[in-house]
Amino acid sequence: RLTWTRQAALEAEAVASLSCSGHGRAFLDGIGSSQGEPACECYACYAGSDCSELLPDCPADADSGDPLFLEPFWMQRAERSAVVVSGWHRMSYVVTKGTLLSIELEKLIRKLHSVIGNANATGKFILFGDGSTQLINTAVHALSHNNSSSPTSVVAAVPYYGAYEAQTNLFNSEDYEWKGDAFQWKNTSDSSVNSIEFVTSPNNPDGQLRRPVIQGPLAKAIHDHAYYWPHFTAIPSMVDEDIMLFTLSKITGHAGTRFGWALIKDEEVYNSMKYYATLNTVGSSHESQLRALKLLKVVLQGRGSDIFQFAFTTLSDRWRKLSSSFSLSRRISLQKTAPQYCTYFQRIREPSPGYAWLKCEMEEDEDCERVLRGAGIISSPGSSFGAPNRYTRLSLIKSQDDFDWLLHRINALVAQEAI
Ligand SMILES: C=C(NCc1c(COP(=O)(O)O)cnc(C)c1O)C(=O)O
């Protein structure tokens, strides 16, 4: 018999009962909730009190890597994935035995990597972050401490996730300096310079599995494995690097929970990162840690087969449809992909990248984002990734509505070529 949780459960179920025509959601803290019944918050291109109206001239927004493609998975597992938070849940700054992180969650993350076989967490220190976004500069700070009089060069191979450059420039320390493309830097610098290279594998935006470009005794690397899950790539081997970053955003899709983690080999680097992160936010939200624990327990049921099959099937289907549409175009091409052996699925599997990295091939189409915008498609320009604007990125991990509308706009654009 429920007692103090009953009211919370009734409120949550009342909100979940608003279907919003399947083109929106109502939330406990949603718009209108303070006056009584929360209202539907419609997905892009839908409007009306029940989100049933499709806005015909609405652009297809494929800009952000907002991982809503996983929302149906969790709605189909409502009971298993819900968690009730008491009004007195972990009010202290500390979680367990004076630490800022949940021991149970740390154990589960180690088990997750062991079961999926994507990363070696054995013997590694674990640090939680507010998303892995917080851990990007945390790691640069820790690795740039050295006795050199000149700042450490921070680089990434083009195309690269733009946050590395933006954060390095924003935090603007005398210890490090953003130096752009790793390939160019390698050709113009000598091995006496300290460097930190961001190695994103699979890469955002082009989905390629990567290795460090810069080698040598003074070369350090931060391996960002946000997408190193069966959703987005084959798992050819278990990665085992000095610093590896992961995020809940891309394994469960809960970007809003703002939870990420780093696996760190060296204790001194770990302590430096921990000191920085503690001064920065005094650890991660305890509610987020509780929710991550619940969600990752669901992920690990059946050794992950449920979510990884759902995610792989969804994204490989989207990739097949997108590739088929662009195969008819002489104007726009997609990044090259190839089937690969996956140690998780234990078979060769088709590509299922989270992003499409487009190139406008016509001489006059130097601004590919502009070409797509003219066709009612919002994308992320190449310059956001340190690349020429002849390239642009499409996000394939948003909601089904978003993808369907994107494909509709792409087919219309490609059909225009035939006229
Ligand atoms: C949301 C997007 N990127 C998230 C991201 C992040 C940030 O993840 P968070 O944990 O949600 O902060 C880290 N690393 C890489 C390589 C990423 O692509 C995007 O590219 O649109």
C-alpha cells in the first residue's frame, strides 16, 4: 500500500496520460503546470493544444545532437525506468563515506564497460561530471600542468567537436593555448612542445574511429568516447587509454540529466581533475546520480541487448534511408562508411552514425549550410567543426518526427536536381 509516494505517482501518471498526439510531451514542470493541468510542449513543426497541427513551412531542424531518438525506448519501459525522489533524498553535499559520488553508481559503470566490452575500467579512477562537457576543460587543466615556460598546445584533427576549441579559448589559461588542427600543428611544431590532443572516437561529426595524430613523449591525449557504444559504431576492441570521457547523454539519451564520467589511469591526473571539478561544482547532482543508476540498471538488463538493438536498428534504418536519398544526388555527398566486425554483436554490422557529414560538391556551393537552409533544412556549418563551409552536419539522433521531416526535405531537395 503506497503512502507518501502516492501523490507523486498520481501527478506523474496524470502528466504521462497527455498523449499530445504523439507530436509533443507534457512534463511535471511543463508549461502551464503552475495553473493546474500541464500543457503539451510540441515538437518542432507541430502546434495546437494537442500538437496535432503540422506547420507546413516549418524547416527541418537537424542542428543539435539532442538524442531524443531514444525517448520511445524509455516510454515503452515506463515502470522499469521511473524513480521517485523523496523530499529528503541525499540533501548533504557528500554522497557516501565523504565522497561526492555514488559508490553503487561507480560500481555499475565499471560493470557496464566490462559487459559491453567497449572500455577497460579496471584499475582506473572514475570522476563524475555535469555532462562530459564539464570534464573537457577539467582534463585540459589537469594535463597542462607541467614545468614548461610555454603554454601547452591544445589540438584536434579537423573536423572536430567545436566545444574543445570554444572551451579552451573561453577558459583562457596561461597554461594552455588552442592551436587548431592536429595535422597542421604536427607539421609546424617540434617534439619539444607539450601538446594535448582531443581524440574523438567515433568522431563527431564524421563518425570515423580515430587514433591520436600526435606522437611523442610530450604528447598527451584526451579520448572522447561519447559515441563509443553499439548505437553508433561497431566495437572493434576494448579501448584502454590514459583519459577516456563518456556521457549518459549518448548511451541512454538523457542529455538533460547532465551526467558524464571520466576513466583516468594516472592518480596524479585524477587528483588534479577531481580538485578542479570539486571547486567547479562540488560534484554532480545527487538526483542525477540516482537517475543514472536507475537508467543504467535498465540498460544492463539482458547485457544491454534491449537498448543497443533498439538504438542500432533505429539509427541503421535512418542511415539506410538517408544514404538512399543522397545516392540520387550529384550535388551533395555523404561521408564514407563501411560494415565492420563488432565484438559486442559478435558479427559484422552496418554503419549507424549519429551524424551525417555532408559535402556540397558543386564548385559554386561553397556554403553548404546555406544550400540546405534554402531547402528548409537547418544544419551545423563546417566552420563549427574547424572545417570548410563546403561541409555541413546533419543530426540523425533527434526524434522520429524530426528525422521524418528531415528526410522529406532532403528528398525534395534531391528531386529538384532532376528538374
Ligand atoms: C550535443 C552535441 N555533442 C555532445 C558531445 C559532448 C557533450 O556531451 P554532454 O555529456 O551532454 O555534455 C561531448 N563530446 C562529444 C564528442 C559530443 O558530441 C552536438 O555535437 O550537437
